[in-house]
Amino acid sequence: MNKETASVPVLEMQNVEKHFGGVHAIDNFSVKIEHGRIHGLIGPNGAGKTTIFNNITGIYAPDSGKIFFLGKDITGSSPHKVAQLGIGRTFQNIRLFSNLSVMDNVIIASNMDATYNMPQAIFHTAKYKEREKHLNDKAMNLLEIVGLQDKAAERANSLPYGHQRKLEIARAMALEPKLLLLDEPAAGMNADESLELVDFVRQIRDRFDITILMIEHHMDVVTNLCDYCTVLNFGKTIAVGTPAEVKSDPEVIRAYLGGNE
Amino acid sequence: MIQVFNAINNAFCNFFGINSYIQGVVVLMCVNIIAVLGMSVLTGFTRLFSFGNAGFMSIGAYAVAILTVRYHVNFLLAIVLGSAFAGLVAYLLGSITLKLHGDYFLITCLGFGECVRVLFNYTKKLTGGSAGFPGIPNYSNMLFAVICAVLAFFIAWRFIHSKYGRNLTSVRENELAAEAVGIDAFRFKRMSFTFSAIYAGWAGALYGGYLMYIVPSSFNLAKSCELITTTVIGGLGSLTGSLLGAIIVTLLPEIFRGLANYRMLLYGIAVVLIIMFKPSGLYGYKEFSLKRFIANIKKLFGGKKPAAGKEAE
């Protein structure tokens, strides 16, 4: 782990609030995530987990509070700016470029590497060719890592569900993010598949030396994967700690099992 | 310079025995091709609908007419300036309207096209008003129009098959996901809109140089609709499809001259039929490839019927 980046938290949220009308979607939410950690965000449906993601990635601007990414204030930045800074994400209900090829999905995500300009693109200059080749190689490399190299030419929406999830992760990785936000990566997976996912996410983290914040419902995934987690209920933070700690927290048990005092 | 061009064109046409009627049809076809290619980038690749592109055509046509007749600017330079001016107008219009989503953008474009037409009707001193603008030099001969169309297709093809085209397509496919991988959707929508307006302006300039006389009413809402329907008939998300669409839509009325009055009716029927039976258009979401074409022909004659049906889909 890099000592310098370790001193500044990769992501810090301070007292972030977001209301929709009278609903407190997130209430006074704070979190600090150190470099290289896998941080879990758990809680029942409607607890505000995805709203937190949307606040980080700029889809919503928080009503109050601050969000820092590697020490830089990103509160209220637009989504593409946040992405360009190095925050990649996946979506709860997969959002691929469905009619495009698997390869193009990844190539599009590395658009920041395509540093040629319009005349260079129209005249196919050496720079254009060199950059396009780089993009192709990079995309192929990422597809190999997620095991989709044989499907490169297929249309994204023709892939089975599990592969679509992996493609979405490969696409997010093409941004070369420093922080990866995973929104329910194990949704719709059975026990074996989610076990495989645990390995896969850990592998991605080690290989690219990134920090991960993930929303997850499967407690076994969270226990196996996360260093820390934050438990939310109705927008409020009810517990913070290691998976083992929060699992034994009475408040958490009540939230999940439904008030059997 | 125009005389030299026309002389070369005449020599060429005489040599191949192409009469002036065919020349005219080819010029109009090239005008349509260029305008529809612009529309294709906007509608087919970015999924933005504009009912105002005839307005951009008229801006290009009038700009070139004014520059060449009043200021004696060289026609090539005038075409470049006229198209660029149409692009500039689109850039500014896009800057204020592209934050609007879906139908609202469509309606502003519709309003814009009509405004331009009315504006040209009322600025009599500059444009000749509804009586039209006569005396435009006859620079759009067949050869020049074909060169323009080929160049337009080449540029559009390279544009679409570079990061620009990919980014536009990603916005079409899923705007949120495009933003999430660092693509400024607004910027690329505006780029697409500007591109289509430059092409519309270019087409308008050619049109003026062919007829040597333009009136605001040639660039009405019906023309904008025709551009959109041609793009849909040809196939969304395909440049070769748009090319095919533009050729068909120009040629059919010529072939069925007697039915000229029913043209809009036939368009309507064609669009309804395509939406019902082939919603992606004649060549939707794929480009014509000679290799695949030859393979299909071979299959057709090789007697392997079941595979051929699948290919054609």
C-alpha cells in the first residue's frame, strides 16, 4: 500500500443529508474510507444506500454536508466530472450500452485515453491509429481479466446476467478508477455464484490496488469481503464496524429481523 | 472557376451520355444524401429528433446565396462559411435547449425551423422575402454534387467510427451510464446537433447552387419531416442505411412521376409499414458490408435456405 495516499482517506463524507420532500433519504451520513479497503454499505430496502451512491457520483447534489475524494471537494460535481476524477461505478439494475458489442462497452469507458482530436480522427493519422490500438488492447486485457474475452464481439444484452455484471465491472475498471462503487454486485446470484464473486472482487482490488465501496444484501458476501461496514436504516446510520461487530449489534438485528425486542 | 467546373462536368456527362434530367436527379439525390447523413448522426446515433433541420438547410442556402451574389465570395469558400454558420447557430441553439429532454427539445427545434422560415420571409432587403432570392451562381453541377456527397459520407463515416461516434452512441444507449464513465452527455449531444446542422447547411448550399433561386417555403416543416422519415426508412444507427434511404426517397418520386401528388401519403405509408414490419429500418444498427453481401449471395445460390433467412434479419 502506498504510504502517501494512505494518509488521505480515499473517500470522506461529512454529515451528508438528502431529503426528497419530507423523506429523509439520508440523514447526517458520515464515512471515511482508507486506501485499499473494501467497505460495505448494508441495510434493508429503502435505507438510502443507492442514494448515497448517487450523491457521491453527482446524480444528486446533497442538501448539506461535504464529500471529499482524495482530499478534493467533489460535493455537487456533475457525474462525468466525478467519473473523470477516478470514481467508477456499477448500477443496481445493470446499465450497459445494450445494443453495442461487449468490446465497445469497455472501449467507450476508456474514452479519456482517446486523446486524438477531430482532424486526426478524420485523416486516420499515426496518433489516431496508435491510440485506437491502445484502446483495443486495453479493452481486450480487461475482458480477459473478467473472463469475457471470447464474447468480445457479442452484443452486450445477449450475455447472461452474471456476465453482464462482470462486463459492467470491466467497464468501470476501464476508467482506471481509484475508487470503485459496486451497487449490489451479488444481486440475483446463488450461493456458489456469490462465492465466486467474492474472489473476483478481491482479485480486482489486489490487482488494481483500488478502494471499493459496495452495497450488498448477502451477509455472507459482506462477511467474507468487507473490512468495515456501515449499516443504514431509514437513512440513519445505526452501526459501524467490522462485519462481525455489526452482525452482533442488537440495533442491526432489530432492523433486519423486525423489532423482536 | 465555376465555368471551368461546369465545362469539366459537361465534358464528362457528354462522354457518358448523361442527359440534364438525370444530372438534376443526381444533384438532388446528393443534396438529400448530405442532409440525411447529418440527420442520421443526430437521430440514428444520438437519438435526438429535430424537426428543424430544414431551417439549417435554409440558413446554409441563404448564407451562400448572399455571400456569392452580394459579396462575390468564391463559391467554395461561401459553402464552407455557410455550413459553418448553420453549425454555429445550432451550437448556440443547442447550448440553451439541449438541457431539455425528449419532446421538449423536439418542439423547440420545430419552432426554430418555422421561425427561420418566417424570418427569411420578412427580411426582404437581405433575402428577397417570400418572392425568393434569384441569381445564385450555378455551381452545383452533377460532378461537384457527387464529390460533395462522397466527401460528406467519408467524413461522417470516420467521425462515427472514432471516439466521437462511440461517445454519441453511448449517450443514445444509456445516458446515465455514459456519464458514469466520464462522458459529458450534454457536450456530445451538442456536438451531434452542430454536426447535423453543418451537413444541413451544406446540403442547402448545394440546393441553392443547383436551382439558382431559393424561396423560404422550400425549407418548410414538410422538408424537415422528409429528412426524418428518410432517416427512419433507411435505418437508425446506420450511415449506409441513410445513404440507401436518401437514394430511394429521391428516386421513387421520379420513377412514379404520375403519383407525385401523393408523395407525402406514400411517405406516411412507407413509415407505417416500416415501423410495423421492420422497426429498425431497412438497414438499422448495422452497416452494409460487401463481404457479408457476397456471403449472402453465395448462400442464396448455394441452396442453404434456412441460414439465409437468419442473415437477412
